[in-house]
Amino acid sequence: MVDYYVQSIFTIQTRTFAAVNKILVFILLLLPAFAFGQTPRKINVQSANSLEFDERTDAQRLVGNVVFEHEGTLLYCDSAYLYPDNRMDAYSHVRIVSDSVVATGDELRYDGNSKLGVLQGNVVMTDPDSRLETDLLYYDLANKSASYTTGGVITGERNNLSSIFGQYRSAERMFYFRKDVVLKNEKYTTESDSLHYSTLTEIAYFFGPTTITSEKNKIYCERGFYDTKNDYSEFIKSAKFESRGQIIEADTLRYDRKTGHGKAYRDVIITDTSEKVVIRGNMADYREESGEMLVADRAEMQKQFGKDTLFLHADTLLSLLDTISDKRTLIAHKKAQFYKSDFQGRCDSLVYAEADSMMRLFRNPVIWNDENQLTADTIFIQLANDELDRLFLQRAGFIASQVDSLHFNQIKGRDITGYFEDNELSRVHVRGNGESVYFAEDDDGKYIGINKAVCSDMMIYLDSSSISSIMFYVEPEATLFPTNQLPEDEMKLRGLRWLGEIRPLKREDIFIWKSAAEKADDSRRKRIIQAD
């Protein structure tokens, strides 16, 4: 999913800034060329139906088919005033022609000495490819800048850009669009508080809340830039990507199109809304071609189960995409631990596949469900409808629950399958080399003996995590011993390892990895300190 997602992000950005670049180049052409000389030249009258001197304004008044020329630029209007200090006012059907650029409006005020001009009223500027519409356009030809402040719309062949404020500064070679900036075409819409573009570096900058929306993707940031020359982008401050149920949020998001490599830094949150999965960390790395995503630095996965949530941590979380099924596989590599209010576990590595909703625990796996501890060479956990469904203890399966500080109920076998009801272990099926030791109770909960059995296969039923009954298959050997007649060494099955010391008891514990021996040492030191 990420390959499509990142590719879409790049496609939107490339088209966006290619369009903006074209539009901005057009804005540069909006600067008429009638005052670029070093020494101000006089505004020349080329024609008019009538010309008279206006004593009131001390100006020449021209009426009908008026045409002016100034440094190669022609100006047409119905009437005008030309002042002796090289200023002019033009009225009605004002039209300025400079090469292929044509500007029209209702009124123009222009100072040929300061090279400052204002064109207002139904202003329209066009070149062969684009069109600008605004109510008021300011010129500062001495500094080679132009701006509008009352709103403008630039329309191209496939794009439409609007903003309240727009400006070009030739000395900086920078375009500025500010307030309600909207860039639209048939593929996407970009909305920003401010957008700046440098023609020198070919970098576009975003300032303030910015959203880029297409039919299937959405990008948000409050600051960022896109290097159109090197195909490199960076989004910071509340940056967010959304695509087909995937949301990536981070303090900083970077993407290099040439390598197809993206990175996210600080407070990274990746949300899969369809799978109810959230992945957090302080660094994420993703590859466009394969759709691979890696999260590290306090990496944590959160998966929702009804009203409860499972929290999983490992040194590295790696998400792989099956582009055919559009399903992901999550690999928790090294020191994986998870916590849920009624279900906890740890192992060296864990794999969770969306395709079959199966969690696979490898290398010294152990899980706890209520009072029960389950271990094996490998453990598979099957999820269904966001609940625990079954678990498979493969090779050397062992289930234990603590009776008191010295004694345990125990079940072992070659392979064990556990079945859940309402996320609680309800029955256990042992296949091959089955053995069990459990402390039998009467109706009042008092221990009446110790049942020790050996049987190839057996089915154990549990009630509130305690053994309620056992069914033995294939030549069982079972004996109920009085509690004081079974030797202590006979009360423990071979392979019993009680690991309660390393059990995560709260969410924060999944970030602390210690061996059972280290945990036991910590407990002993704590008891000594308390005793002192």
C-alpha cells in the first residue's frame, strides 16, 4: 500500500509545482516594459481624437482612441490626462500591450519617473497560455515587482490558482502567494495559507496550514518545501499523509524521488484504519518500489480489540506489503513484548500477517492469559473478529498456572491447541506425549489431592482460567494423590519454567527488556532494601 501511497504523493507534488512554476512564469511576464531604462523617458502621445489643455489639473486631456507609447509598450484608452511631471491617468477600456502580454482594466495611474503604477477595475492580463483576473494590480517597475492585494485568479490550460495576495520580487527572484491560496486542476486541489516559489533555486515553500487533496490521497503540513529541480520534498510541523486507509503523521516527513526513499522523524504515527492498527516511533523509513516500511526508536504497535488495545514493542518494526493482496505483514524484530489487559507475551521475534490474522512468536516465546503461562518452541496465535480465537503451541508445549509460591498446575505435550471464548482460554487439546499435574479442588475450593496423568492425547476444560475437567485418550495413566503423599520432585513436570518475573504488567513494561535472572535479582535487591 505504501508504494502506491508514496508514488501518489510524489505525483501530486510534481504536478502541483510544475503547474505553479508555469503560472508563476506567466506572472513575471505581467510586468510591462515601459520603464526599464536607466534614465526615465517621457511618455509619448501617439494619437488621440482630441487634445486640450486642462487648466484645472495643469495637464493635457486626451479623448477618443488615445494611444501612448513608453519604452516599447503601448497603452490604449478612451480618455487620459498626461501631466507635465511625466505622470498619467488613463480611463475606460484601458489596454496595455507589451509583446505577447495584454493587460486591460477600467483605470490606470502611472508615474513614468518613479515607475510606479496602479491598474484597477476588472483587471485582466493574458498571455498565450494564461490569464490573470483581479480588481487592483500594483507595479513597481524600478524594483521590478508587481502585486495584487484584493484577490486574484490565474487560469492556465489545466490549472487554476487563486489567492488574496500575490507578488513577484525580481531582485529576490521570488514569487509570493498569501492568504487563501488555492491551486486546482482536474487531478488535485492544493490549499495553503502561504506559498513562495524561488525561480533561482526552483524550490517552492509552504507556510501555514497546507492541504493537497486528490481523489485517493491527502497531504497536510504547516510548513515545508519542494525542490522541483532535485525532486526532493520535506514537510514539517503536523505533517500528515493519507491514502487508502493509511495515515502517516510525523514532525518531519522527507521524500527523495530519485531513490524512491522516504523518511519520517519524531513522533511518527502510522495508522491503518481498516485493520485498527497504529504504529508509533521516532523514526520511520519507507521504500517506494517495494512498499517496505521500517519503524525504530521506541517503536510500538497498537491494535484495537473491541474496547481493549494490544500494545507491542520491539527494537524494530518492519511492515511489508503484498502488492497482489494489498495486505501487510508486520515483523517485530528483537526483544518483542506485548501487553493487553488480559493477554501478555514476549519473544525474540514476532510476525503478524493481515492476510490470515495470525501472530507468530519465535525464539523463547512465552504468553500469559489471566493465570496461565504458555511456552513452546514456537507459538502461533489466531485472531478472529479482533478477538483471540485459538493458539498453537508447537513442539514442547507447556501450560502452567500458579497454585501458590511453590506449586503449579501443569499441562505439557508435543503440540497443544488452545481455544478461547471472550478472549479467555476455555479448553486445551494436547496431541502427543501428554502429561498433566493439577491440584484438584472440592466445591468449596479446598484442595483434595493432586491429579497426575500421562496420556498421548487429552482435552482439558477450564473455567475462569482454572482446570475444571480433563478427558484422556489412548491408554491413559492417571492417579489422584493425597496432597501430602506425592513427593515434591514429582509435583513438577520436566521443562517447567515459571517466568512470572518478566511478565509485562502494564503498557510501559513492554519497553523494559530483562531476563528472568535479572528480574529476580531486581526483586531480591528490592526486598533487601525494604528490609533494611
